[in-house]
Amino acid sequence: MKEAFIEWFGPSVIWEVYGGAEGNGGTIINGEEWLQHRGSVGTAFAGMEIKILGENGQKLPAGEIGEIYMRFKENAGSSYEYIGAESKAIEDGWDSLGDMGHLDEDGYLYLADRRTDMIICGGANIYPAEVEAALDEFPGVRSSAVIGLPHEDLGNVVHAIVDAPETAITEDDMLNFLAERLVRYKHPRSIEFVAEPLRDDAGKVRRKALSEARIS
């Protein structure tokens, strides 16, 4: 979709900004940069820095997915306060919004998913957004949502909810399609077809609510 807008308006006038209302940092990228770093949300704002941390708090090298931490070099630290939740700030002013991603060798940031949405299946980390992007490529699919459902042996398994109101799709059709796009362990163990939109008016998928409804 972004590439279509770049072709329509020209790369020099398309800009993208990533960040949160917490104001702990952000990134920016224009269309010309994006064509060289497809899928990136850009580099850090001036005066800001980013690092990616692993599960044990270690700094990860370029290309490895971990939790995104940001801070401003001057006056490090954020002034916001959560109500009903805890900040993820750590020492030296580094702060996280709970997003996962990686940096490339040039310092461009790529988002993977929300930490809370990550599915751990048999010890493997699976990011719903990656599976949803593959599902959405299937002709006739309007939207999709991927959630983890409890499993006695594996911890969680991948369950896909596919919104395709005008197309007759079978589970085998979809799995054969995904075989060319995802490694096997990321394939859904079950697929549910629905005929209603899965995104709210803000364009967000409320995976927690979808998961709770199916578990209950």
C-alpha cells in the first residue's frame, strides 16, 4: 500500500513517523529512503538513540529481533505516567513501548510486533503480524488476525481468523498458499473463517479480546 502511494505522489513527499504518545522517542523516514530500506519505519529523531534488547537484557546486533528501547540523549528519561499500568523504563533513561523489532546495519528500524502479542510455540517465537501479512496476500481476504491458543505440550499454538466474506476458501487452500511464504512452524494449527471486519475504526486488531473470546 505504501509503495502504491509512493508511485502515485512521488517518493519525495511521502513521510512516515513512528513513536508513541509517551514521547520517549521516535523515528522518521521519507519515501526515497524507504525504497532503499523497504518495510522500515526509519532512523531515530535527531538527538535520540535506539537499541534492541534480548530477553535477558543484552544488546542485540543488527538483524536480530528484540524489544525496542529509545531515549533522548539530552535530559534522558520520560515525564509521562501510566494509569493502571507500569512503565518499562530501565536505567539511564532507556524506555520501551513494548514493541519488538530490529535495526539494520545502517540504523534503520523495522517493526515486528507487540511483545504482548508474540506467540511462543514449542520454544519458538512467532510474530502474528508476519503471519497476518502472508494471510492477507491470499486473493479475497479482506483482513486477518492471528492469536495464540493454549496447548498442553507446546504452550501455545497459532490460530488464524480470516475475514473473507466473498470468497470460498478452504483450510487446505490457505495452508498450501502459506507453504510458499512461511516456514512450517509459523503455520496456523487451525483456521477460522469469518465474514466481519477484524479491525476497529482505528485500523487496529484487538488480538487480546479475540483470544479471550475463543478461550472462554
